[in-house]
Amino acid sequence: MNQINFRSQLTFREFLKASFYISYRQPAMLFIAIFGLFILVSPLIYHLAGVEPNGKMTLLKLALGLYLLAFVPLIIYFKCRRAFNSKSRVVEPMDWMVDYEWINVKGTSFETKMTWEKVLKVLETKEFFFVYQSKIQANIISKREMSPAQIQGFRSIVKGILGLKDKLRED
């Protein structure tokens, strides 16, 4: 297949889910979450071991653990909501035309054409394709509106690009 055409439009739920996925793939974000969980659970571990920690220190650890576990997801949620509710390109329906040389994305207020050389990698999950231009910036393609033939065609094109890193599903 030489060219694949499809339309994609993200819902808020999809945009939020994809944003969390991109954020928590970063090692620093995983470290913060694991560290917050450890701090939150450490008073319980002390208690089960028979050691009674200082009450003020226990409250401080619980507060810090909750802060690390809840603050970052809340920031991501509110940033996504603000971006989605603004006149952002994220909410526009996007027409994709993809071949072995170009990725052309056309929305209501924009049109972007880029070569595959500008793409760092393509990652596929059960619900999305992520077309990364950098380690933290990606175009999100919802697979919800794509037919199985379009999904297979997109995979075939991605696999046919020499030197492109990809992590695609086999189903």
C-alpha cells in the first residue's frame, strides 16, 4: 500500500489518557510516583515492624507521599482540560495522508507536512499511535475511527521506513 488516508479526532478522555501515557513513560515521572508511594507506605511498614515512629514525622511522610502521588496527576489533568477547552488544534478533526515519504496532517485551522526524517519514533498502544518528533512531543492518533485495513496500512508504511524506530503491535 503506497498511501493511507484516515481521519482522527481526539475526545477529551482520549487526550487525557494519551497525555498520562506520554508523561509516565518518562523515567523521572515514574521515579516520582514510586518514591511517593514508598513515602506513603513507609509509616505502615514501620508500624507492621513494631516500630512506632514520631507522630509528626508520620504525618509529614503521609502528606509528602500524597502530594507526590496526587499533585502531578492533577497538574496533568488540569493542563489537558485547559488545552482541550481552548481553541487548540488538539480538538480539531485531522485528515491524515501518509506515504513512504511524507506525513501530511490537515486540520480546520492548519496543515502540516513533514518527512519521516523528522520523526524520532512511532509507538503503538491498544488505542493510539504516537508519532514522536522528540522525546516528549508526539502527534496522537486515535485508532477508534480507523478501520483494520487503515491500521495495517499505517503499520506497513511505518515498518517500511528505513532507520525509523518503531514499537508496533502484532495484532
